[in-house]
Amino acid sequence: MKKNAITKAVKATKAKHAKAEAQEKYADSLLAVSKNDSANVLAVQPDSVAEDASNELQLPTPEQLGISISTGFSGDTLKVTKGDTIDFPITVSWSANGSAILVVPTGSAATKDIAQVGVSQESSRIVKDGKELAQITFNYKLAIQDEGHLVIPAIRFEIPTPMGQSLSMRSEPVHVQAKGRAETLTTVVMVVVALVVLLSGILRMRRRAKAKAVLEKWKVALSAVRERMLVLKQRVNVADSREWLLELEGVCKDYVALRFHVKDASTVNLDNLVKAGVLEGWEHLVEEFAHARYGGGIRDSFENKETWKLALSLMGLEEEE
């Protein structure tokens, strides 16, 4: 009896080792393909291994075989607008090593408020970290039908095996934040209003800068007129009366040209401007200039000084700053 028990134990140990060896061989050969195969299929296993595996072996997981799946939208919430149609890719990758596999999507990306309107598939090979990877990308075309917080569900994929069983894997669900059209329009309007306000501010600053520059130019030119008036005051007692008055008339023309933005002061006609009512209060001053031009005669320096004071007052200038 003891001998029979030992015999049974030995047989059980041998069976266990045989099963482990078969599993190891199956895992190594699961992704191998024949050189003559062109389709994405798993290679057919040796008959003995296949027969044992169909009854006893547990399939390795996709992770154990180096097969991974990704959506390309992991992490941040996907932001869309109600009514948009978006592309949603899911990629299955594995180490190439001359092999190919068949990946079958068994689920849909459609859910409440998200419609699946199409799906396409493309295969490619890339090199990552010095290793060649084969990959299949499923491009889902999804229509966003409502606003709010939505979720693109996990999609199941199966990889058939020769044993009649399939490896199964799922993508990660992706969170979607959908805005309404009205909300989007409001945002656009707010952006446009902000741009208009910003542009108005820039134009206002430019106008202020331009006005400041014009004011500075005016102050400089007016200061030059004042300097000429001070020189005339100093010469009032020694200069020829007629010549002095004509010089004063020239200074007054320069002031009027500056005031009315006339480029050439020689074109200014004080008589006409007084008659038109443009130079109010300048009547007596213009008469003095006309007397100097046509009447001549010697005038007392005191009279010229009074004329000078009148001109200074009409130009809005002060003797002392």
C-alpha cells in the first residue's frame, strides 16, 4: 500500500512538471508566426501542445506577452462642444519580432449622448527605446450629442488563439467635458469684446501720446515766440520805430500760424483774419502795423512799448514765466 502511494506521488509530480513545461512552450510560441503567413493570425501550435493546452493550460495575459493598449487621451479630460464629431484612436501594440496577431474589437464606443458613426483600422510599425513595435490603431469617429460630463466607455478587444480561447483586453474609459453651442458663442463674444476693449485702450493711449507730442511741440514753438518778443522789448528804445513794428508784425504772424496750424507764416494775412472775426481784439494792433507799413513816421518808444504789451497779451504770453 505504501508503495502504491509513492507511485501515485511520483506520477503526480511528473504530470505537474509536464504541465509547466507545456505552458512555458505555449507562452513562447503564442506570438510566433510562420514565414509564409501574411494575415494577422496567431500561429498554430504543435498538436501535442495544443491538445494539452485546450484541456489544461491557462492562457498568459496580454501583459505577460508584452501586448499593450492605449487611447492617446489618458489623463486630462477631453474638452469638446456639443454637436462636434471627434476622432478617438485606440492603439494595440506589441513587440514585433517578425510576428503578427489578429485583434478583434468586440465592443462599441457608443454610449448615452455619444454616438459611434464610424470606425477604421490601420497597421504600422515603430521603433521605441531601440525596440521595434508593431501596432494596430482603431480610429473611432464619435458624435457628441449632448453637453455636460460624458464618458467614452472602455472598449473590449479579443485576440483569438488556436486553442479556441481568446486573450481579452480593455481600453481605459475617457472622461469628456462637452460645452453647449451657446456657451461657446458666449465665450467667443467675450473674447471679441475683450479684444475690442484692448484695441480701444491701445488706440486711446496712442492718441494721448500723439496729443502729448503735439502739445510739447506747441509749447516749444510758443516759447520761441516769447523769446523773440523779449528781444523786441530790449530793442524798443534803440531800434527804428517802423522796422521794429514790422518785426513785431512778423512775430504775430508766426504766432497766428502756430495757433491755426498754418505751415507757412508768410501766407498769414492779419487784416483779413480780423475782418473775418477770427482774431477778436486784434483790431488796434493790426492798425498799428498798417500805419508802420504805409504811413511811416517816427513813434515814441513808449508808444511802441504799449503796442508790444498789447501783442503779448493777445498772444496769451507773460513776460515773466
